[in-house]
Amino acid sequence: MRPVSSRPRGGLSRGGGPGIRRRIRPPPTTGVLPRPPPTGRPSRSPRGALPTPSPEFERNPQNCAPPEVVPRPDLTAEEAVRLQCGALADCHAPRRYHGLQVLYEFACDAGQMERSRFFGFSADLYHFDHFMGKAGHHFKALVGAAAWAVEGAEPGPRGRVHVTVRAEGRAAPSRFVFVMQRHDRGKYEGCWCTAQLLPAGSKWLEKDE
């Protein structure tokens, strides 16, 4: 009768066959930094309760409802400009940056990845927050204007209408030209929208030859 061995038979281990045992090293515990806790995210809430939005979420101007002033087919080019100027003058009513949101809504190339000439220079209007930064810089006299007036409207090339506006406010009095055209696509097709907004006398202002 053969003696019974105390060594286990047929032991399997990683990388070996029967009877071959190799030491499996545990994962390293030194030199590995723990993952930092997430920041700027809603805190956890009990099941069934809505999470509390973070301050970053509340400050994001894109997390808001559509503007209360939008293009309409019954508006003339001059009326569309008046609505935009009124919203820009009272920029933070009924909510913060609402005036700039109205200006963006009237822009023909809003939300498009293609390069636009809205500001004269080439830039896309895909991101609203990027648009806000440019508009706030280039149209200081219109944003929060103490007074503004439409000086006139005249036909431009390619069926466009040039509406000239004078604005006075914190910045020096300035004159701007809204280059209006009928939108040819999307939900505002047929409405007068803004192809360009330029300082009067801008080199990018297209003129009839």
C-alpha cells in the first residue's frame, strides 16, 4: 500500500501546470496615487431625490431656457434690429446674459461649425460661450447701452439690408451696422436674421459695386 503524501496533488497556479506553484505578487501599493475626489459635480442625494446642482452648473450660461425674443417671419429687417438692440441694452433681464442670447439667436450662422463672417473676421459660431466673449468685447457700446437709436436702413448687396444703429453707454458713442438677410434654412427660414454686425465704416462691410 502506497503512503499518502501530504503535498497537494494537481495544484494549479497562474502560469504553471499541475504540481508547479509560482508566487503571485499582489498589486503594488506604493507609488500609486489615489484618484482625487470629483469636483464640480452634483452631490449624492438619497434615492428618489434630485441632486443639488453645483455652482459651476448654475453659472454656465448655456444651461438655460431659449431666449424670449426670437426671429419671426412677420418682422421687418429694421424691427428685428430694434428687438436685438433693446435686449442688448437691458442685457441681464429677465436673466443674466439674456441680451447676448438674443443676439446669438438672431445670428444666421449660430450653432454652425463652418467659419462665419459675423464679426468681420473669420470665426465659427458653434459655441455660445465663445460667442459671448467676442460679442461682449466688440459690442461694448451696445451691451448695457444707456441710449440707442436706429439711424436708417438701406438696401445692400445680395438682397441684404444694412441697418445703422447709434449707441451710447459706458463706452464712447459708437455706430454699428446690422447686415440683415432672410434666413434660407432651419426653423427661422424666411425670417430676417443677422449675417454680420460690424462697426460703421468697417473694411469687412460689403458694398454694392
